[in-house]
Amino acid sequence: MLEPFRIISFYSLIPLTLLSFLSGYFISGQMLKPLKDLSSEMENLSTKSLGKQIKYEDTGDEISSLIRNFNKMSERLGLSFKSQKEFVENSSHELKTPLSVIQSNLDLALEDGKISKKELKEILDESRTSVKYMSKLTEDLLLLSALENDIEKEETDTVQILRNCCKNLKTLAEEKGFKVKITGKKLLVIDGNDILLSRAFSNIMENSIKYSQGSEIEVNVRKENDKKIIEFKDNGNGVPEKDVEKIFDRFYRVDKSRSRKTGGSGIGLSITKKIVEVHNGRIYAENIKNGFRVVMEF
């Protein structure tokens, strides 16, 4: 009597097993689809698709976490590549203009057989200015590249560095009728690189002297709780509000025409920001009543 029951049970298991297999195949396919999408996205990844996000439903499992981390990485790579692309394009543009000036001057000097001494001197002076500009730009580009690597640090007195910067800028300050004074603490030590910090401090003070149209800059050195503060405050015209957040961007200029007239490379403040950051600090700027200030926090 059990034999018919066994036969019925056996044949009943076949469709159940098949149904279970198909259900498992479908469910596993649905579960693994995000992984297949991720694999396909990684295979097709290129410089043009960097930053592209994979759409997925966050279920809180490991696969969702993997895709989420991939999207974050892709976004960072996309932003980095875009930044590098803009940097190369801007650098090329900055070098193209002085090179064109030099080439035009050389062509004029070589083709004009009746050029006067005065005209020749003007051509050579203009070419020399362009060469100085390119030399400064190249130096700054190399420094920016070097700042991507580890730098040597030791206990450094920022006040002494500021005093040295003031001495180096004394001639320029006198020419502009500008006064520079240091107030606050007489000693403020941080773990840093004195050459790079000197460059950062000088960039801020030189910018104020050249462009603020003020008459003095006060550098205040102090401690606030666990922060070490160096504040540069001038009494100039300040910066248009729409430009304040951009002044530390590479090649950004409030006055689009001033750089080549004054020999600036256009990346001095971006170098300053990078120097502060590699010293584990932060820098920000803002307009104040009757002036402008830049603050470094370490």
C-alpha cells in the first residue's frame, strides 16, 4: 500500500524541485544584478565616464555598501581628473600668451631691417618681462607639484619667519607707502617647514601691498584654545563678495588683467592654501569693515 504513495511523492517532488531551482536562480540573479552592473561599469570606465554613478537600491547589505563606495570613489576620481584637466588647460593658456609675445617680437626684429635702437630696446624689454613671467609660473607649478609629496617639518617659530618676511618685503612696502606691523605673541611655535611657511606668509602680505590700495597691514599672532592663529588684516578696498570664495583657486584673478603687468603667476594664493593644508591647517578670507583679512589656523 505504501508503494503508490511513494510513487506519487516522487513525482510530486520533481515539479517542486524544479520550481525551487527556478526560484533560486531568479532570486540569485536579482541579487547579483547590482554586481553585474558594477562589473560592467568598471569594464567601461574611462576618463570620459569618471564620476558616473551606478543607480542602485540601498538595502543595507554588503553589495549596496560596495556600490556606494564605488560611486564615492568614481566621484572623487572624476573631480580630480576634472581639476587636473582644468589645471593643464589653464597652465597652457598662461604660457601661450607670453610665448606669443616673444615670438611676435622676434619676428618683428628679424623681418624689419630698419628697426631703430629704441624700438629694439622696447622689444627686448617686453620679451624679458614675458620670460620673467614664464619663469615665475614654472617655478610655482613645480612647487605645487612638490607639495603633493611629504615635506620635512620641525619645530618652527612663525613669528621669526614673519619678521624675516617683513624684511624681505621692506623695499616693496616703501615703494607703495605701505606699513607692515606684527602684533600679538612674541613666540608661536608649530611643527612646520620654514621655507614653505615663509612663502605662504609672503604671498599674503605681498598681495596686500600690491593690490589692496591700502596703506598698512597688521599681522596678529595669537592662540585661541588649542588653535594657533595668524591673521593678516589690511585697510584696503577689500574683494568683491562674489570673488572672496574663489581667491584661493588656481589662476583665479579678481582683476583679470593685472597678473602679467605685475609679473604674478596667478597661482600664488592657491600655493598658500596648499602650504597651509600640508601643515594640517586651514585658511579663509573675508571682507571686514574698512579692509580685508586672511586667517590661518594651525
